[in-house]
Amino acid sequence: MINDFVRNLIYFILFVSIQVLFLNHIHFLRMATPFLYVYFFLKLPYGMSRSQMLFLSFITGLAIDAFTNTPGMHAAACTLAGFVREPLIRFLIGKDMPEGLYPSFRTFGYGSFFRYTFLIVAIHHLILFGIESLSLFDPLSLALRILGSMAVTILLVFAAEAFNLESQRSGEKQ
Amino acid sequence: MRRLLEFLVTKRHWFLFILLEVVCLVLIYQNSAYQRTVLISTTNVVTGNIASLVGNVSGYFNMRAINRELAEKNGELEMRLLQLQNEIRQLQAREVPFDGYADSARVFPYKFIMAQVKNNSVTQLSNYITINKGKKDGITPQMGVVSESGLVGVVSLVGDHFSVVLPVLNPKFRQSCKVLGRNYAGSLAWDGRNARYAQLMELPRHVEFQKGDTVVTSGYSAIFPAGIKVGTVSDYRREHDDNFYTLEIELSTNFQALDYVRVLMNEEQAEQWKLEKEALKNDK
């Protein structure tokens, strides 16, 4: 339990800082910004209480908001993503998942992990860009921005996953 | 009753979810462009300092002192220029019909404070700039911000040591501007597409201009003095109702490479607003 807490804290600090220090400044072709910080709540252990999960994702969003001067936008997107995470895992993997398992390539399998990442990132980005476009609606560039950002975010999540030693080890342990 | 309680307890994450989303929506909607929460923004000391790490790294290491000096000097000169232009205009105005009415002892009301850009974005839809001067340095919301090359934005939120600027590159930004030498003003706004271009809208169709003409602030607000460079006309088109032009303006400020900026303080701003507000009230 303590281990879980420390691990989550490290993940939180690491990915929020990567996001605010580097990735927020990347705008590939003026369209795509990677939001790698979703990796933090993608990797939270399965079987956490749902209220806890909601709080964690809400706080992650709020932390990012504080740095981008957009109070509420990221928080709203993250809260929804955090809310649908557990039913989504159950839907994709089935009910026979042991509790406390970290989602990863090994535990989910490549296909399921990809679908899981894709769906969470899609929900998060749709809400985020949807709220953002309330102040200026431009359907074509909105669609391009969503798709572009989703592509780079998923790419980075997979890169992070491939280099994540912890996820490979814990996969063997389970 | 017991059933109901049990139901509520088992479904408590639903209520929590709804509660948190409502909190988010309140946060999104409560803040207008000029009043935003200080806590969840880069004016907060903690976030401001962390965000400024990036600004520190990307600034020139050796050239910083020199750069600063030059920027300051340049700022003073530009202020002097604006002041002189203003004096000339006053003199001209005095020459002709109402001789003696303009107050010749009147000083140019704008002063400036140098500030460094600590956090900056250009390709989000709602961009904001964080600068390293705040309330303690005398900055208040609604002050104009310019760089050496031209218009930057308006201060929207002020913390103790940092402030957030609403730049031209934000859909909430509006500024009255005109083509240099013509006295009809249009409204400058940004369409969210390209950080190099903004749009000057509602310019009456009889205004004469050509591609390449300079666009400057009109001085119709108490935020910017007249004559601050905004950019050059790169293209134009007619609006649907045919009576107005929309001009594509190539911005003279390079928002991607902002470092030092100047915050303009207008000593007469409060007075002007008070007067305008009263005029509006009397009108009702």
C-alpha cells in the first residue's frame, strides 16, 4: 500500500513536470501538442476505489491547469477519463483481472493495451478540445488538432511504456 | 430508507464525479478574461517559479544583461518618440480653431516597467504569457504590454510577483487599431489559426490602404497610446455585408521569441474610465 502510494507520487511528479516543462511548449506543425501526463492515470493500479481514482485524476488535471492558465479545462477532461477508466478496463479485459495490477503491455497484451490507451486518450482529448473550442469554434482545425494531438500523445505513451522498466518487471511478477 | 442509503453509498462515486465536474465547469465559467483565479494560474508563486525555469533556460545565457540594457534603452526612446508625437499632435490641434484650449503643460501620461517573459505559448487556442513583475512592482490588470517590435497584449491577472498577460493571440483579445495615416479604426482580433497573423475587422470600406501598409493602435482606449505598431497589411477581403473590409495583419511582434516586454502604465486610465462609466450611467 505504502509502496503504491510512493510509486504513484513519483509518477505524478515525473509526468506532470515533463508535461509543464517540455511538452506544453511543443506544437508539432502548429497543431499537435502531446499530453503525456495522461500516462499517470493510465498506469494507476486496477481495483483502486473509484472515488480515489476520481480525486487523483481531478488533481492531475488541476495541476496542469495551474501551469497553462486554463482553470477547469484539463481537470474536467481528466475527471471524465478517470471516471470511465475502470468500466473500460472491465469491458476490454473481462472481469478476471487480479486487483492491484498495473496496466501495461504485459498484463493487458499489446492489442488490449492499445485499445485502452486509445479510448482513454480519445475521451480526454475530445473533452479538452471541446471545452477549449467554446471560446472559438472552427470545426476543421478543431478536428485536426484533436487527431494530431491524439496521435502524438499515443505515440509518446507507447514510447514511455516501452522504456518503462517498472512495467516490464511488475508484468512478470503478476 | 436503509435501501436508499445503501444505494447512495454504493453509487457514491457517481455523486463525486458529478460534483467534481461541476467544480470544473464553475472554474471554467467563473473567470472572464480579466478576472481569473490567482490560485490556479501561473501568477501563483510556486507555479510561476517552476514555469519560469523554462524561460530561464531559453533566454540567452551571456547576452542577458546586454540584451536587457538595450531593450530598456529602446523602450525609453520609444516612449520619448510617442511623447513627442503626442506633443506635436497637441500643438497641431492648438494651431487651428480652438486656440489656447489645450493644456500645454500637460505631460504625456504613459510610463513603462520592464518585465521578462517567463512562460509563453503561441499555438494553443487560448494563449497566455506570464511575466515576472506583479502587484509589488505596481502592475494592475488592464495595463498594456508592448515589445520592442510592437503590440503584445493586456495584463489580465496580477499576483504578487508575476502577472498573466492576455496576448493578441487569444480569442478574448480585442483592440481598436487603424491603418497608419487614416483615421478610421477597426477591431483587431485573432482567428486562432496562425501565430504570425491577426485580423483587423470592421474597417469601413472607404478607407484607402494597400498591402504593406503599417497598422497601429488607434488610441481610443485608455490602455494603449495611439501609434504603437501592430503589424503590416498582408491581405484583405470584403465581409459578407459588403460594407466593411477584413484585413489580414502580419504581426510585427514575434510571439515565438518574446523575451523582454514593457508594461505601459497610464496614470490617467482610472480617470478616463470613471468618466466613461459616468457617461454611460447618465445615458440610461
